[in-house]
Amino acid sequence: MNGDAVLWCDRLVRGLAQHEFDVYALGRGPRDDGLLPLPPQVGRVRTAPLWPAMDDGAALGRRARRRFAECYGELAAVVCGAGAGAVSAGAAVAGAADAGAVGFGEAVGFGGAVGFRGGPDAAAEDTSDDLADRFASALYGLAELARETGGLDGALRSDTAVRALERACRTPHALRAARPARVPDLLAVAAHLARALRPLSLDWYGDDGLGAVDLCHATSGGPAALAGLLARHFSDVPLLVTEYGVHLRSHHLTHAPGTTAPAVRALLGSFLGRLAAEVYRAAALLTPGNAHARRWQERCGADRGRIRTVYPGMAADRFTEVGEAPDRSDPGTLVWVGRVEPAKDLVSLLHAFAGVRKEEPGARLRIVGTPADAEGAAYLGHCRALAAQLFPDEAEGAHAVGDNPVSFEEIGAPQAPTLADAYAAGAVVVLSSVVEGFPVSLVEAMLCGRSTVSTDVGAVVEVIGGTGLVVPPRNPRALAEACVALLRDPGRRERLGAAARARALELFTVEQNIAAFHALYLEVVSHCPVRRVVLDASGEPLPFAAPAESHVPGRWTGPTAGVLPRAMPAWATDAPVAATPLATEGVR
């Protein structure tokens, strides 16, 4: 979990003090930095790393090895786009081809596990539903095997897994981009799948874990949602999935063309797409953080009737003083605040500011932020060099000798001791990104009552809602014109800033977010049968243990019990975390 995710989960759990939580967190490794003290309603926290690779020590017997080859081969066939004309279950050929090299049993067929349909169009006979069923069957087959044997970490990283992927890629009906996959590509895909499937090997799903909760809240897609999916599969625990950044979209952004081998990109995208579709099919409710994420979910097959948009909740109190105070900022100053990285397109911002300076010679630009990694640090260096080139130190004019109109600062420095101070320093806040999910910095600027100029990416237009100016991305001229228009019109800046603050307080606060999820928890649990009676230490029922519907005569737990209302509650689109945490919460 990253810092923003930890803070959001902490705010949500603390805000729902009437409920009991168990927190299950997946992370990159055993890190202790950034930990927060637990609120009293958290019963326990269990963690498991996705990186580095783990050795569960499970030794599979002959029958288990055959089952693994069968299930993983089927999973690989579906991921590679191989239809029924390929290996249906993958196991028979796996046993015959790898018996000597891998030690997966005798070279024999496994009871008709290989199915062929003659003809070159055999794969066309597989419908989308067929492939979805095959993927789900293979995934749950691996989960059940992991539960019986104690884990599959070693098997998922074995030569058998790589060979299964290779066979699936070499079939005539495989994805075109996957067919030329080389050994390094296959090894990379197998390693990614092993990490993504790591939740299969966790001991979280018994009656002493997720199997004992009344609701499982997965706070992102991917591995976190897989943990919730298995809790539903093994114990019929209802699943709620929150995605403020769609996992599949993040994959396409991270593994953009030119950065990742085409075969690796295609196979991982296929797997994540299949996993997302299965999660969306099984979830009782989906809560995207904005309409942009909602559209991604719908394209992946999510049912509109089970989607509720819940905006992220921001802590508004730290911006109250700036937001309610009169604007005393320099009327000629533009401010950019955020994490320095190429996706923020500070290069276009600097070129745009060059255009602003031609119209407003006294204008200044403050860039406040720090790089997140080595790539960001290199990008910051490039931006500093570009600023020095575009705006050489002035010997005369509005500024003193050696005073560049562009400054690079960090939060905590004397010029910007707090985040609110950084926003308060500018008359106009600028967002220049070419890629953006939910623009957190934009909401912070709105809470500070600042007028904004933003590029039309991600959920920007949805967040702004007419309270700021929006221009196309990678268009320095349009960005400059919008900035100049606001710098020259203080009355318009004031009106837009006030409207922006009012909108942010209405839609994007922590209180709105907590109220929305409280109602959603009750909605999901009210449509699920009572599976147990759970009492607290004083002998009183826990909040979700016995929903009111359990006392209503009739078949409320019958065939339609799991069908949620299709109408969206009025609060759903007005309810107010941040980035995508890899976490699953068990709620009682």
C-alpha cells in the first residue's frame, strides 16, 4: 500500500467507528515506514508481500502436479486467446512434454483432458461467455489446489508454468501479438502472473480469516480484488470493490508501447482483463471513484445496475484557513503543485509560461513538488535546465539581477511550509498533465478557493464541473491563453474560486465518502443471508451480524436475494481515496 492509500483506509475505518474491521494488506515487501496507530475498531491487521517471490515450501505430489498443470494450462490457453482448438485443459500435453525435464509425473494423458475441435475455425466456436467460464474454472481450480496443498508459489514460478504459456502462444488461434513471444517474454509473463496470483497461496480464507466476515471490501482491483474474490468463492462472503484507479488502465499506462515487449503487454493485458471481468461479475457492488473509471469498468463487462460512483474523500480542514481567508496572493503568480514525473508534462507548462510572459511580463511560475523516483528526478533536472534556457536571469526589468521568474520548491521549504501555503501563494493553480486519474491536487486547489486552469485528461472535467478553465493536453498555446485570461480578470478568478470551493466541499470531503460507504455496506449486507450469529464481548450482536431483513417473514434470502436495486441512490453520485491501495477489508 502506498501513502495515499494508507491514509484513505485509515480515514474510512476511523469514520465507521460503529463497525468492526479486520485489515488484510498486500504490499511490495515487509516495510514498516508510514504505519499508523490502529483505531480500536480494528481487530487485527494481516499483511503479505507481493514482492519479492516467496517460497511457501509446499511440495506437490504427483496428483497435485497433474492438477496444477491442468488448471494452469487452461488459464494460459484462455489468456493467450487460444480457443477450444488448443489444449482445453493443458494438462495432458504438459505431462507428455515435460515429464522428464520438470518431473511432473509420467508421460501419459490425463483422462481426456485434451479436447480438440477439428477445423481452422475451431476457436471461433468459443463464445465470450465460454472463455469467461473457462478462465473462472481454471482460476478457482488453482485456488482450491493451493488451499489443499498449502500454496502454489513454487509451482507458479516453475518451468511447467513457462512451458504452458509457450504452448498456448504457439497454437494457431493464439493472440497475434503473443505468437512471436520469446523465452525472455514468457519468463517475464510467468513472473508477473506468479505475483498477481500470490493471493491464491495465502491462508486468509478460513473461518479464522476472511471466511468469518460479513462483507469483504477490496480497495482496488488486481491482487486485492482477487483476495476478496476467493473469500466469496470459498465462504460466500459478499464482495464490494472500490477502484479509484482502474487496475487494467494502470497496466496499459505502465506498459505503454515502446516500453514493454508487445507479447508481454498483450498477455498481461489479457490476463488482467479476464480477472477484471470475473471480479466485476462476482462483486455485489462496484464503486468507481469517478465517471472515467466507471466507463472503464463498463467496457470490461461490469453491470451498470451494480455500480455506484463514490468520489474520493479529502480532508478539507487543513485548507479551511486559506479557503475562507481573503486572497492575498501575488496577482501575477501561477502555481503548480504535485509529484514531479513526465506524465505531469511540466515541459509544456514551461513553454506555456513563456507565452504568458510575452503578455504579462511580470508573471511568475512556482513549481512546488518532489520527484517520486529516479525517473522523476531526471525529469526535474531536465525541467530546471529548460527553465534556465527559456528564462535566462534578467539583468533589468521587473525582477532583480539573477532572479528567474520560474522557481522550483518543495513542501516544507520556507517559501511553502505547508501544502495549503503552496496553493495560497498563487492567483491561479495550473494542472498540465497528459495522464491523470482522479486529480487530487486539483481538488486541493478547489478547497483552497483558487481558480484553476487544467488539461482535459482523466476525471478533470468531472471534478471541475464548470468552476475552472479546461484546455486540451499538450497545447502550450491554449494553456497560456487560459492563464492570461484569468491573470487579467481578478473578479472572474474570485468567482471561480468561490464556486470551486463550494463544489469541493459538497462532493469531495471525507464526511461524504464515509457516509456513502456506510450506506453501501448496509445495502450489500441487507441482501445477503445471515450465515452466523456473532456477539461482541458484552453479548450484544455485532452491527452486521443480523440485518433487519432476517426478522421479516418470507423468502427474503431466496433466488432474488443477491439482486441489488438497479436504481442509483441520490447520494451515490454526490458522495465523496485516493490512489489504488492493494488492500482488502473484512467488515463486521
